[in-house]
Amino acid sequence: MNTRKIERILTPPNPHMVGDGFRVHNYIPSGLGAGFERMNPFIMMDYNSKFYFPPTDQPRGVDVHPHRGFETVTIAYKGKVAHHDSAGNSGVIEEGDVQWMTAASGILHKEYHEADFSKAGGDFQMVQLWVNLPAQYKMSPPKYQGIINSEINSVELPENAGTVEVIAGEYKGEKGSASTFTPVHLLNAKLNKGGKATFSFPENYNTAILVLEGNIKVNDSEEIKTDSLGLLSNQGETFSVEATDDAVVLVLSGEPINEPIAAQGPFVMNTRAELIQAISDFNMGKFGYLE
């Protein structure tokens, strides 16, 4: 077997607040310390590890902000997030749901704790990824995929090992629920204690695993603890994950987009000139309107 080994294990970077509703560890790119290229096409990962927010009548969150040139993917593990955008999309991301928003040519967005969750308070746990778009799609119309948990295809593992939810890409012949612009695999492995799952991706695909619950062992050797990230090497294809206690593991792997990246804040383009244009378009109101 052409084994893909762990290159590095990262413990959670110091958390910071995004708005007043998201207490996140930035694993990509800051935690990696290697710019945007190491996990390309995944150019950002903010992980809100499990955190208790007390009750409030005023929902916490992030007010109106723009995006251009990439996609945002929000995966809810604990708590609920409400959202609105300038393309007219709105809704609530509940536990187990995924919001896949293609900002592309430009969109305004806001996201905040859902009203009932805010009033009750509770544990909150989320992952937000930014997935880059190739140059040919950066200025395509925005689109939105709201994927509820019951619509996510899953694979039952043998010997009561657990299940693997296929958010995007493919696993054991089961296709992901999300459509993507480039090859991207995004999988939620929910493993019972002692359960094992095997994954295989092309050698050049950048690949990592985030442990959200429990502790795991990779390739029967490397231990990764709760809230830590395992970066896998680009040598070999296949690796195994075994749960040393009940575990939830997010597996992400994607084909790199071999194009220049010019990024500033919420804009991810290919050139400095395109960044300047994005800022100008935003200031001129070309991303639409959102209260």
C-alpha cells in the first residue's frame, strides 16, 4: 500500500474573535505558517472549537461584509447560525448542516447566531473554509448551496466502525452532495471507539484532517488529539484513521489550483490589479445591497 504519512501535527493556535460570535483558531493559513499554497485550494480554515456562549437577547455574529473570488463553506457541529446575503439567500444552518456559498464575482453577507440559540445559550462549534476558485470562475455569478444534514450522502463502515458523510467529492463510490468547481473532497468521519476508516486521494492533492471530537491514531502510529490538525504529506495516497475513543474527524483533500493568488481581506484574486478593481467595485456598490 502506497501510504501517505503525517507531515505535521498542529495544536490549536491561539483563538481570536471574528465579530462577537465566532471564537476561532485559524489553522489555514496562519497555523500552517506557509501562506496560501500549502493547502490550496483550501486557502482559509477558521475552527470554532466547542465554546459555550451564554444567553443573550442580541444575537452575536458578524455584520455585513463582502466576498469576491472564492467560496465559503460553513459546517455546523454545535449551535445554529442564521445568515443573509445580497443575492437574496437566507436561512439557518443547523447542527449537521453545511452552507456552501460561491461568492465569485461578489456578494455581501452577514452571519450570526440564530435567535432561539442566542436566547438559550449553549455550546457552539463550527468550521469555516474558504475554497479558492480558478481564474476562469472568479467573476462568475454568485450561487448558493444550502445542504441540510438529511441530504448529505453517507457510507456505513463495516464492523460498526461508524459512518462517513460525503459533503463533497467521493468516498467508496458515494458522491458528495455539494457541486464544486475543481476536485475537492470534504468528508465527515464519525467513528465509534476502535472504528477505523481508510482514505485515498491522488498524491498531489493537498490533504489534512481536523479532529473535532475524541482522539485518533493515523496509520496505526501517529496520535492526534481533540481540536488538533494533521497535515498529510504529498507522498503516497492511502492512510487510515482509527478512533481511540468516539471521534468526529473532518477530512479535506483537493487538487491544487496552480495560479497566482493575490489576497486582501475578503477578496481573493490572481493579480494586484484585480484586487484594486474588487475594492473599487465594492465601494461603488456593485456587490448589491444588504441591511
